[in-house]
Amino acid sequence: MKIGIVIHHFDPHRGGAEFWTWQFTQHALAAGHEVHVIAQSFTLLTQQMGIVPHRLLGARSRLAFAEAAEFHLRKLSLDVVHDMGCGWHFDVMQPHDGSRTAQFEQKLLGMPRWMRPIKRTVARLLPRYRQIDALQQRQFGDRNRLIIALSKMVARDLVRCHDWPKERIRLIYNGVDLERFSPAHRDEHRGPTRSQLGVQAGEVLLLFVGHDFQRKGLPTLLTAMSQLVNQGLPVRLAVLGGKKFGPYRRMTRRLGVEAAVTFVGSVKDPVPYYAAADVYAMPTLYDPCSLGVLEALASGLPVVTSGNNGAGELVNEGVEGYIVADPADHRQLAERLTALCNAERRTRMSGAARVLAMKHSLARNCQQVLALYDEIEAGRRRRAA
């Protein structure tokens, strides 16, 4: 099958969507498919993969990229076009950001009440948001296409925010590489990485992984950390990802937790940090299905996330982790993290976390997507008959 993949940047180090797309592309190639990737930029590693790259130059806006992608795709003879939420010419779209409308609503809830109407007004005027609205109108304009929802939460958002037909939605949760993310790596990485981070014996290391600190809930987590530190609990926090640390460093100083928080920055390989950690925490304002949660579970870490994370739908409360109903509720978050300072409880939940992750492997995830391609092809043949 000749597959077309549309994504802004084909580089696994740029974020969750890019990492998933990179992994899926490798799986599709290994299954014998011909894969064409349409993107603005490609990592040098692309040369070793065997894909057919199509670089779109000069697309300086979302709409320009979508228009250029459509023009290019129409010239290719492809069996299936799979868009990652960037364009409007596709057979199936997999919006890794979920519904941008729903995401905007949730991010508003993280702001003070007085600021929300101002943000709404400003958003209607800013070119960025106007382009997103125009893009979504085109993406959700043709009801004959299929959309992959990464969680039940996203499926509900598609129906509620975009009036998308339920029968044109396919629920496929993200999957995780069970070999790369595994408790088996602890022997090699745990000691050296904890030493690098300055974690002392007996301290509980919390891990946060994400680039968009505000949306992923880092302010709430830092506030919860201040409660744990004030209680005298032996906790440390490692923050992976992101670039603009200034406001958050100042926040740690203001909260009195500067010594307990390490901003690691972006790393090419997060595996040593999962191996070093004891708990994964991410009280996100909105996340369709966090890869970080799945990677943590696969690494044998109990997770604490919010009800606004599609990956939280997979977690059984008190078994593999905890779900905080309100991502802004730092008190409830602190309570759940306090519970996980108990070593016996963590050990029990660690085993359960790994078992849960094994039900959501990357291989299974990719097979589900490829089966969807077959469904699209079969539907096309029926219509042609």
C-alpha cells in the first residue's frame, strides 16, 4: 500500500506527535508499505529510513502549509492519506492535539476568571487563532472522512465542538514501545541518573515530561511540591522538556522549593530518567492521550494525572495511579503524591503499571491504524463496485 503521512516536522525529538509519527512510519515500512511523508522539515535520520520525503518549502503559516500539502498530495497516486492534524486533504485524520477548540476552553479554565473574557476577545482578533479556526472548518467540512480519536474524551470533544458524526470516529489509544520503556533499564540507569540529579538515598523522585509547561500543569505541580516540602516529605522533582524556564524557576523560589526541583531541559533519550524516577506526575489541563503517561506506566511508574488527560481513561484509580479531577487542584494533587511517598504502595502499583502498559503496546497501536487503512480501501472498493 502507498501511504501518505502529513505532518509539519518529521523529527522524533520535537514532541509527542512527531515521536509517534516517527515510530508508526517505521512500523509501516517494516510491514512492507511504501511511505511518503509530506512535511516542512526532516531530520537527517530520515535518510536511513527508506521513506519517500516530500519537503514543502515556503509554507510560513498553517493555512499555507495545508494548501501546499493538498496541492502536492493531488499529484501523488496514494492509496491512503493520513494527516496528523495539519491539513485538510486526507482520508483519515489523527489530530494529536485533539480538538483545538476544546483545548482552548480548558486552557481558559486555568486562568483567573477576570482574564477569561479578555483572552476570548483577543483570540478572535489574533491571526494565529483565526487561522486555527479556518483550518478546523476545512478539516471538519467533509463528513465522509474518518477521524482517529486518541481517547473517549477526544471523541466527545469532536462531537460536541465540531458536530462530527460518531460513526465517523475510530477510537485508537496511543501505544508504547515496551522494550524501550521498561523496568529492565533500572539496573543500568537508576543509580547514575539519580546521582546526576543529586537525589539522595531515601528521597522520592517525581518526574514531569512535557514541553508546554502551562498546559501540562507544571504550575499546579510546583504548588503541590511546596505542600510536600512543607510537610517535611523527602521529595524531589525532575522536569524534562521545555525551553523557557525563567518564570518557573522564579516560581520555585517564591514557593521555597528551588532546591527540590531540577529543570533538566530537552533530552534525546528520556529512558534513564524514567528508570531513575519513582512517580510520574502530570496534572495537565488538556492532553488527548499523553505518551508520557504510557511511557511511565511501561517503565513501571505509578502515575498521577488529571481527568483532562485521555490516557487517564486507562488508569484504574489506586491500582496503577491516581486521577485528579481538577487539574488546578493542587491540594488533591499533593494528597495523591503524599500517598505515593509510601514505598510499599509504590512497589505494588509499579507492577500493576507495567501490566497495564503491556495491553497498550506500540505494535498493537500500529496494527489498529493499518487495519483502519484496510477499512478505508475496502470502503472505496465497495463504492466503486
